[in-house]
Amino acid sequence: MSGWLALMLIVAVAGREATRDVNVFQLMAVRGVLGFAMLYPLIHMNGGLAIVKTARVHVHIARNLIHFCAQLGWFFALTLIPLGQVVAIEFTMPIWTAILAASFLGERMTSWKVVAIVLGLVGVFVIVRPTGAINPGQLIALAAAVGFGISVTVVKSLTRTEQTLTIMFWMLVVQSLASIGPALYVWTWPPLSTWGWLAVIAFCGTFSHYCMARALLHADATVVIPMDFIRVPLTAIVGWLIYSERLDAYTVLGAAMILAGNLLNLSPGRKAPVRAK
């Protein structure tokens, strides 16, 4: 999880720097192609392309098109609002996942989860503070969070039959194909320094998912997932150190509500008392 946190922080900075010179579609296309080249050695070591065969191609395609749109929105939001706000709004994703999992995967919706959803929605309202003109970057970040929630819900379904490398392989293939056309249409040759940022995004964006999967292999999700909450203050610190961004009290309060909601969502429900026979 330390690897996940470090790589995701680097992606946030590299994404902002790269989008100064390249279109978001270019960024996604290069990330997909370079990410596939970086992932292939792992696939080769684990049996080659035979392990990525699947009977659920249509599910992979649908999931990755949604994830692709969410990633586009996330990178675009980085250019419009502070890093801390983007990540704070992104952390509504587990709330949308809880709603979708209860609706489509049959997972139980407890009273704690309902409280978590309400807290998260209030937290978003506090951050966005709709007082007439709403910042488009905030709406885009929120839409991306919903997209990520849908994507995670579908991944939960895929893990019942698919290996981690299979899911990652189809993610890179589908997203590369989805972005290559728009990328060629708006293509401008990036400067050499920007290619460095693009390579960083490809590496960190690919292997951050690998780190998360390995973390879940060695520890319970209730141990692993709460560690990701550290990304909110860490990103705020990075935004302050690198870009001199300031977080106002409303953003801090809203982020605290979202994190509190997520923690409630992860807390195990109380077991019913065992009655003596």
C-alpha cells in the first residue's frame, strides 16, 4: 500500500505537468500503449497471453469504457481545480460503489452504510458549495468518482472468474483502442520533457493497480483500503509544496465528512447476540 500511495501521488503531479503540453486523449493513448509494454513481462512470466483469455469480453469492454471516461474526467479536473479538491471529491467513489453493489451484486445495505452515504453526499456539498456558479472542475471530478464507483463494482464481479493480470490486460487494451482515434485527431508532438512525464504516468498508473492487488493478497480489505485515505492529506501537502495551493476550511471539512463516511462504510456490522438454547 505504500507503493500504491507513492505511485498515485506521482500520477497526480505527472498528470498535471503532462497536460500542460498534451491533450488528455494523447495522455490516455500513450499511457495505455506504454503501460501494456510495461505489463507484458509480468504476463509472459505467468504463462503468456493464454492467461488473458476470457469468456466475458463484453463485460471487460463495458467496464473499461466507463473507467476510461472517468480517467479522462479525473485528469481534466486536475487542470481546473486544486489537487486536494480533486482527491477529496474522488473519495466519494466507495460510497457510489456501496450503492451499486447493494443494487446489482446483492450486497447488504446496513444502517451504517446509509449514514456513510449521507455523510459523503453532505461532504461533497460542503466542498462544492453551490452558491450560484459551480466550478466545472468540481462537477467533472464528481462525475469521475461516480464512474470509478461503477468500474469498481464491475471489477468486483469480474474477480469471481478472472485473474488480476487478465483484468489489467483488458483495461490497457480497451482504453488504448478507445483513445487512439481522438489522440491522433488532436495530436501535437510533445516536447522531450513531456515524454518523460508520460512514461512516469504509464509506469505509475499501471503498477499502482498491481501494488493494490498484492496488498489485498497479503491483508484484509478492511486493513488495506483505509490506508488509501492517507492520500487526501498527502495530496493536499503535495499541492501546497509544489503548486502553493491552499485548502480552505470548507474543503477540509468536506473531506473529513467523506473520509468519516468511508470509514463507517468499512466498519463491520454488529453481530446479533447469540441466544442461549
